Amino acid sequence: MTGATALAPALAPAPAPSALAELSQETLALTKRLFLQLQRRPSTLVAGILQPLIWLVLFGALFAKAPAGLLPGGVSYGRFLGAGVIVFTAFSAALNAGLPVMFDREFGFLNRLLVAPLRSRFSIVLASVLYITSLSLVQSLAIMGAAWALGYGWPGGAGLLVVLGTLLLLVAAVTALSLGLAFALPGHIELIAVIFVANLPLLFASTALAPISFMPSWLGWLAALNPLTFAIEPIRAAYLGQFSLTRVVLEAPYGNLTAGQCLLVLTLLSVGLFLSIRPLLDRKLS
Amino acid sequence: MERYPGPAVIRLEQLSKRYGSVQALAGVSLEVPAGCLYGLLGPNGAGKTTVLRILCTLLAPDQGAVTIAGINALAEPRLARQQLGYVAQEVAIDKILTGRELLELQANLYHLPRAQRQRRIAELSELLSMDAWLDRRCGTYSGGMRRRLDLASGLLHSPAVLVLDEPTVGLDIESRTALWQVLQQLRDGGTTILLSSHYLEEVDALADRLAILDGGLVIAEGSPAELKRNLGGDRVTLRVREFASPQEAEQAQRLLQGCKGVRQVVINRAQGHAINLVVDGDEVLERLRQQLSEASLPVFSLAQSRPSLDDVYLQATGRTLLDAELAAVASRDPKAEKKQAMR
């Protein structure tokens, strides 16, 4: 029964679906693949929650008896730290965005995708972005839950939207960077090395663990230019119930920045990074 | 090409490609007629994979044109890809997905509607006997299973052209024979097939037409029967000793070159200095024995055969396919190969 039909080439083409329909079909299929991998190998998800959770608990405990009033706003260290660890969670997840793509490049799976008549080869990139964004948000929400359980608060109402929106902007920027590295570097060993080296220094050279006022001048400058800081301070403000776009959240060596300005920097960074990796992606995928 | 009256489904014109200092392709041209099972024969490093990658729009040539089913593949790669199914040499599967999930992904990438997806997967699963293991994870599959899965994934969208790069490397005899049968059935059903191989017997058994690729150029083209017929003459392999010295071999060569009915005498240095001769016919063999006996040269073995594809290869390139393979293995650069394969 099936022999003849199984082997014969297609004769009459079906009516052509729209470009958007095809793009959705291929993007969703590629995203589904990534989620299936996660479902069957959840270690990425678990590790991405466990590590920041340990930081939250340990660092929070480390400075639990720090004198009151030491930190800006007079908050406890745990509350101060919460925003930093949440951003660190999202950042770490997004920094790993390039790994699945790198493995696909290395082991030939990408070639399989490139031989297919994709409506746009950027659906490969889009699938990675959708997946990592979802993963980062889930992990960040888990850490936010843990922070709430530890008594470090919960951003109310609009504050929650601010937190999620800020995280999305940061994740977009870092995902673009990671994908760029995945296409630029020669193998997964090099990519893992870069991720490994970049992760902790970027965290320490930000306001995740300490305010700028605690830092020597040179570190203060680094922290004030670190993209993580531009995400942490608006989230900190949202947690304190003090969010307003015009309110100053960052007292940097070069001047004060409002929450709105911090978010603008993050937006420009995301857009800029995606634009800058586009020629590389064009070259590799076309 | 009387068997193939229609236009060529695949046309490659003057393809050239350089990787750094290495000229992988130096002007490859060939045509594959519709409904033909076409073999691309050559040792590793001859440029076969490069040709197939260019054909499947994975790689752009430095120069040349690629036409698939009338479509200019370099100008309209997406349209060309709709006509092609590609089964790569390295089976790239996702170990954590099941075979079925991989096929569903593939079907979505080719934009098959849902009903057609399920139907095609069921058809191909039955055809390639995958029902028993299709819902297991790909990481548990044997080499033969992976190859069948890869073939199914190349056939999902019922392409007009199926391209296979060394499809039976690493397979046991049973899997290989089964794959050959499927390919022949596909060809009989109207699919045009282009496969590359460094196995002479595979190309001889399967191909309706073939091209021999060596050093980035097509050096012979035609049906296996035509190529062998054009060679003409019988093949005689003489071993003066099991492993003769170069001097003995050269002495025998000088002696036999003048013999009536002998067209060509070549010393095969890689095969213990055996002497390969092309002769007019059976009667020459006796003359050879006489000449050797008169010159008091020993004869370890003297064998005669009709021309084979190996002889076609030897005639075209000056060495046997085995020697070319050995030379290619010795000069392989796995790092460079990996870099070329990686996007």
C-alpha cells in the first residue's frame, strides 16, 4: 500500500501558506525541540535555580548582622541582595544561550537546519531567544519566590511588571551577546571558557552584592558602566515600592541616573547588540 | 543518454571552490538526468562532499552555476531546497529526541501540513522498518538505524532529488544491502538520486551513470558499462614474485611492452610492484607466459579479467582507487575537515 506512494516524488504542490505561517511553524518547531531537551535533561533548569539560591542564602546569611543603616535606604542586606541575585539568575541563563547553538554548529545539526527551506534562517535565532527568555524568566521567578520566602520582599503590582520588563531587556542583550559568541568562537570549549571567565567578574563588578559607595573609585566606575547595574537598580527600586521613571536610582561617578535612563540604556544595549551581531549571523547563516 | 530523454534535473557548471591554499574543486561540471541514480566516485579528498554541499546550498562556490529542476540554486536557494532531500555523511541527530520527534521537527521545517506530516512519517516508518524503534531516543540507535532515520528525514517532503553523501560508510553488509534496495526502489519510483561513494562495488551495483572525481575535476563520465567498454581490452595482473623488487618489475615491464597484443604496461608500486597490463584478448596471455619463460623471469601469479571500474579509475588517474584512498588517508587533516563542515 504505502510502497508506491512512499517512494514517489510529490506531484501536485499544495496551496502555499503565508510567510508568517511558515515562519511561525518553523520557529515553534525549533523552540519545541529546545524545550524537549530541557524536559528530558532538566539539569540546566535546576542548576540555574540552585546556584543563585545558594548565593541568596549564603550571602544573605554572611551579612545578616551587618549594622543597620549601612546600606542606602536603610534596608537589610538580604533585601539589598535580592535584586542582585535575581538579575544574576537571568544573566547567567542568558549567557548560556549560545551553547545549544554552538553544539549544533559543532556536531552538524545546524547543517541539517540550513538545508531545509526555512522561510527565514533567523527563525533559528528566534527560537533560541524565545527559549532562553522563557527559561530565564522561570528561573528568575523561582528566585523571586525564594527571596520572598526568606523575607526579602515581593514587588507589588506594577513593580512586578517593572521587574519582569527589566529582566527581559537584560536577557535580550545578553542573549544577543551569547549568540554572537556562539557563531564567532570555534568550539564549545572556547565558549564555555568565555562564559566561565565572564560570569563572576561581571557579577562582582556590579551593584549586585554591594553599593557603589562601598567600592574604591576604579571599581565604582566599572560597576557604573556594567549593564547588570542598569538592571539591578530599577529592580531594587521596584522592590522597595519606590519605582518611578524619574526617580534617581543610580548614583554613579559620572552622574546620577533615573530609573527611566537605566532602562533606556538597557534598551539601547539590546538593540545595539542585536544589530552588531547581525552581519555575523548573516554570514554564517546565509 | 537515450534512456533519459528529458532535461537534466541537476546541472553543475564549472564549479570551483578553494579552502585557503587548497583547491578543492577546479571546474566540476556534470548533468544528472531525471530518474537516474547517479554515482559520484572518488577517494576521500577528491571533492565529492564539497560538490554535494554546494548542490545542497550549504556552501557557495567561488565560481560556477548550480541548477536544480530548472531553479538557479545560487539565486533562489530556498526554492532549490524544496526540491532536495539531503542525507549527509555525518549523521547529525539529536540524541535526546526520539526518531519520531526528529521527523516531526523535520516535517515542520519543510512546512508540511499536520495531516501530511503524520501520513508521511507512518509511510516512511513502514517502508524503512522503523516502527519498532521510532519512539525510542535517537541516542539508543545503532548506525544502521540512524542512517535509516536520516534517509526518512530526507524523504519526508517527497523531494524530486535525493542527495546522499557516502550513505553506506560504517554499515554492516545487511544494512548496506537493504539501503541499496531502497535506493533502487526510489529510483524506479521516479526520484532522481545523486550519491557519492568511495566504494567501487557500490557505484558499480547501483549507478545508472557515474562521474569519477579526482583532484577536484570530473575525469570520466558515463554509465558503468560504457566506461568499461570504452576502455576495451582485457586486464592482466602479473606478479613476478609475491613482492617483487622494482628492478624485477621494470625488467618485466620492458620485456612485455614490446609483446604483440599488449597495449599498456603499468607497474603498481603500492601492490608489491605487481604489473597491470591491458591486452587485446585471451591469446595474448599465452604469449606473455612464453616471453617470461624465455627470459627466465619467474611468475608468481598471472590473472586475467574483463575491465572493471577500478581499471576505469586506474586508466583515468594513473593509480587504483585503493592507492588513492590510502594516499588520502595519509594526508587527511581532521581539524581542517571539521572546520569546513562547521558553519
